[in-house]
Amino acid sequence: MKRILRSVLLLAAVSFALPLGAQSVRDEIFACPEKSGNIYYNYYYVPQDYTPAPEGYEPFYISHYGRHGSRWLTSASYYNEVKEVFDAASAEGVLTPFGEDVYKRVQAVYDDGIYRYGTLSPLGAEQHREIASRMYASFPGVFRSGATIEAVSTVVPRCILSMASFCERLKELEPALSISREASPRTTRYLNCYDSSTHPELSDDFRAYRSSDAPWRKEYDAAAGKYVPVERVTGLLFSDRKFTEGIDAVELVINLYLFASDMQDLDLGISFYDLFTPDELYRLSVYENYRYFVTNGPSSINRGFPEYYGKLLLEDIVFKADRALQAGTPCADLRFGHDTNVMPLLTMLQFTEYSGYDRDERDMEAVAEDWTLYELSPMAANIQIIFYRNSQSSGEDGILVRMMHNEKEMHLPLEPVSGPYYRWSDVRKFYMDYMDSLKDPSGKAD
């Protein structure tokens, strides 16, 4: 039954995987409510018609960054706070019959997740195995015996286990493959630009804009009345309005929305979508989407901090590409991190497919149309840069790259050689010039 349900969800995802130009975000969420989960949206591969490489070019190196796969909610507080509210409501006898039914589901989710918070789910491991399988099938020459394969992760267990699942699958497909693995503070430093333990240089300004009392946060919290359906949802659950007045009802409804979103990442057979109308799911999604746009995306509110600190990752991509070109032998660099670093990286990579946003936009619904989290950073989101070499050419001009996001071909604001294929020398210069232009938003000298 679970396999049948997974297949139905996959078919739904494929059916509705249309360009955003064809459907609005509202339409997409109405058709597929799982997309309202934003960063909790499951990764679904949609078969692609890939553009063949120019004649004579063969892949020899892959540079990759992958978000960890599907997981439980990241903190015990989510589980504790929701259960405590329902425990109190039950003790006071103010749960409606529907509230009693939701309470049973909350208890089941609590029992399942309380000591698993933040960890990789079985589905998350399988996502990376499947991505690895497709990567191997598409580029077998890169993963032949004797190739140099390096895998690195942050020190967070869900990322380490994602790396392990990916590498394990490659080893199953090519047992002779040798893969080095590392997860340390050193790798965390460039894989997670927000990790305070490995980034002592993070400025006070940076910390302030991410704090709960930042000016933008106060405006954001004030908008909750428009986007969070507190009165209707609490009215479904509790028979006494006085009880609702004694709790943080906004937080409760948002946490229940997160419960609803995370169910697609687990295998519990539980749903909370009956708490919300399609329009409410859309509005909750828009509200959460905007928060990430400000904290990790290209919003001018953050003054460019995500890009400035995130450039360590782009520097690593360029540095290791240079190393791979010097080696000249098949190789791959596999990186495993977080959604909060996928977002700045996508800003820095500047794919034309995602260039329609306005950094100064403050309308939350407008932001969601042009900068859409379920498309940008679902669970197991990945960026793959494939390097191609022509044996008849020499030097960097003989190297082409093809950029992929979530296994879809991307384009750059550069002149291609053909389709999505660009000269690495052009791409490298483009990114080096861009990184040179990034200055510390705090005003400190670099």
C-alpha cells in the first residue's frame, strides 16, 4: 500500500511539474498540496530530454552540491510545543471531536519523531541512492575504476548519512570505485556558511539581521494575520476561545502546518491537510517562502550577507575544478549540506531560469511567484556541474561545462558554445569577477 501511495504521489508530481510560467504558485499548490511544504517538498525526478554534448566532447569531471534528503522536523521543540498544547486542551476538556482526532495524530507524530528530530528519514536516504544511480548511468566514464572520487559533508548526521547513501550506491554500481569521505569542521566551514563554530568572523551585523528582534522580523510577524489562519483552525480544534487566548495560537498553527508538510518525508500514513483549505496552504506557503527569501535568498533586506559568506562554497567549486583540470583524469567532488546553503549558491550561480526576482520586492505573494522554494530547494535538492573535454583541443578553451539544478539543464547569462554548454574559461572568469565584486556588507575591509 505504501509503495502504491508513493507511486501515486510521484505521478502527481510529474503531472504538475510544469514551468511556473504555465501555472501560478497558487495553481500548483491547489493541484499538489505537498508543494505548499516549500523546503519540505519531496524531491521528484522528472525525466528530461537532455541536450547532447557537442561532437567530440566527453564528460570527465562532476562537481556536485546536494542538500540532505528528507528528514524529520529539526527540533524537539516542534514536537513538544504542539503536544503540550493538545495535552493541556485535553486536560481542560476543550477539544472538539475533530480536535480529539487531530490529538491522536499529534501523539502518533510525537512518538515517532521526538528522538529522531533532525535526522534523515529512510525516504531521504533513498532519494540520494536514486540520484547517484542516475548520475552513474548518465556519466559512467566518470565513475570507472581508478577515478578519484571525493565526498565531503557537514558534521550534521543527516548530511553524513546522505553522503553515505549516495556513495554506497556508487560502490554497488562500481565495486572497484575508491571514494574518500570526510565530515569535519574544515568541510563544514565551506559547506555551511552560517555555522558559527567554524565562522568566527561572522559579523555582529550579520547575526543581528538573523535575530528574532531584527526590524524585518517585526514586520514579518505583524503580517501573520493575513497569512496564518489562526481563528478558523483553532476554532476547529478547541471549543473554548479563552483557551486559545492563553496560548501562542500563531505558533501552534504554523507548527501544525509544518507537521502537515513533513508527513510527505516520512512513512507514517498520517495527514494533517484536513486542517487547512487549499487557499490557507497557499498563504502559509507564501508566508514561509518570504522568510527564507529574506534570510537566505537574494532579498536586499539581508544586504548581501548570504552571498558574501556563501562565496566560500563557490570558491571551493572553482578551486577543485582547477585541480581536476590539472589532474586530467576522471574524477568527482561530491558535497552534502543544507538548504540554507543551496539558496545562496543558487543566487551566486545566476541561472537565467531563476533570474526574474526583484531583490527589493516586499509583496510576499509576488516573491513566491519569482523565487519559489519548492522549486529551488526541496529535500535532496542538488546542483551538478558536468565538465566535458575534447581530446582534439588543448587548454581551458577545450573544456565545456553544463550546469544542472535538480537534474534539469540550466542556462547562464553568457554566450554558450551550444545549448546549455559553456566554455569553462568563460564561466570561471564570470564567477571569479562576481566573487571579487562581493564586499563585506558590514563595511569591514576584506
